[in-house]
Amino acid sequence: MKKILISAVTALLLFSCQNDQSESTDSEATAVSTRRACASQQVLDDQLRADPTLAIRMNEIEAFTNKSILTNRLVNGKIEIPVVVNVLYRTAAQNISDAQIQSQIDVLNKDFNALNSDYNSVPALFSGVKANVGITFVLDQIIRKSTTKTSWGTNDAMKKVAQGGLAPTSPATKLNLWACAIGGGILGYAQFPGGAAATDGVVIDSKYFGLSGAANAPFNLGRTGTHEVGHWMNLRHIWGDANCGSDLVSDTPTHNEENYGVPAYPHYSTCTGTPVEMTMNYMDYVDDNAMYMFSQGQKNRMAAIFVTGGPRAAFGI
């Protein structure tokens, strides 16, 4: 297991630039993905270029998070998060049902409370660090809007009324989800803590929202939502978006890169020490049926954003 030292320099090293995501064609928007693609880090890079002060705010959040964990300021209080779901649809299939929306809430509640049926599949090697995060989600409101837009891309257009989208509802105290056609092979993306309130929340392609049916396999079990909400709660990809990078969590093994599909266990990293990778972690890129755990370190990192002084303290612990 790796140990990390969080500093402003370390945080800044995370923000490496990536290529911009262009808006997809109609055929790309309707195709079903076979490999997971999350645009959260790419969107963060774009936001950092547009707003240099964001890096300062995020460095402050990193320092606060590290201090909260080291000084045991975290408590086991109850966090219940109201969820607003914004549905933007052009086709009947994109206008997902209330039942499908509720299925995503149900998946979040299972995955964040260790109630998922595959939680006991965690290998013995990681059984000592697997975690019940203890955060619950309640569906607060569903807002629907018809659109002629084929795909929305990753520039937050779906969150802006002037661009045909729906603005977030009370983002300081409610988690906003957008269900829409993202395009470009992107399953979803989230805004990390510290970003602008006007764009805060999680975007999930409507094909992968909740229990979306066998036609959308292998991403039809709602784990795109779990992965992206993890980002919204300040978790990074488990490989740190760099070869043998850091996810800023001490009890996850160093991954050389993302994993896809359903990796055979044990899967060894090529990084120093060749540790067994935690491929079943929600913050990897594996298929929905191959991810089923958060670690205790990830739990502590998520909890830190909700304590007094944290970036999502309005939700409260």
C-alpha cells in the first residue's frame, strides 16, 4: 500500500492538460460504449484553464482534507443527500422513466452503504480496508425538458439555460444529476469540490443511468453513477490519471493505469513493488459488474468534505 504526502505542489501536479472533447456526431451519441470513459479529469483541466483561482481553492481543499484526516476530525454522523435529477431528452428513450431514475438512487444507496450484493466478493487481501461509506441519497425532484440537441458534450451546456439546458437546483444543499446524451463515448463526468456552484453536480449519459437494461451492458448496473458521485465527493481515479500516479488515498495500491472489462484476479501493477491492483474499486474503469468497493481511505477522504469548514459542509455531518 502506498503512502502519500499531500501538498500544494502535489495537487498542482494532478492538473495535467488533456485534449479538449469535441461534440460528437449523432451516430456517436446513440452508440453503446464497450469501454468506460469518464471526462471528470478532462473537465477539471478545462475549468482550471478558464479559472486560475480554482487551483488555489482546490489546493486549500486538499490541505483541509489532509488535516481533517490526520487530526481525526471526522465523525460518524449521518449524511443524507437530497438528489435533483434533470432529464434532457430528444427521444423517448432519453426521457428515462421515474422507475429508472429511482433505480439509480437505489444503486447509490447500496454501493455507499455496503449493501450491494457483490460487496462480499472483495478479495481477502482488501477485506481489511473495504468500507461502508454510510451516506444515503433521497430523490428530491425530477425536472424534465425536451430538446432538439443531439448531444451535449462535456462543456457543461446541459447546465446552462441559455444553451438549452437546466440550471442546477440549490447546489449547495442538493446533489444535481443530469441525464442526457453526452456523446463522444463519454459515460459521465462530475465536478470536483471547489468548482463553481452554477455548474456543480454530475452528468450521466441517459443510456447508463441506473438499471438501464441489457442493451446498455456492460454499463447497465448504475455504477457510472457511483463512480461519478465518487468524483463529486473528491475521489480521484484510482491510477491518479497518470502512469503510477497517486489518487491521494493511502490504502489503495498504486495502479500503473486504468483497467477495463473484467480483469482476472490477482492483477499485478507494473509500478514499484508490483502490488496487486484493486481493480474492483469503484474509481477504476472496469465494467459495472466488476466494481464493488470503496476503501476506508476513500471513505475518510469523502467524509472530510462534509465536516465544518469543508467544501460541502452545507450538507452537514
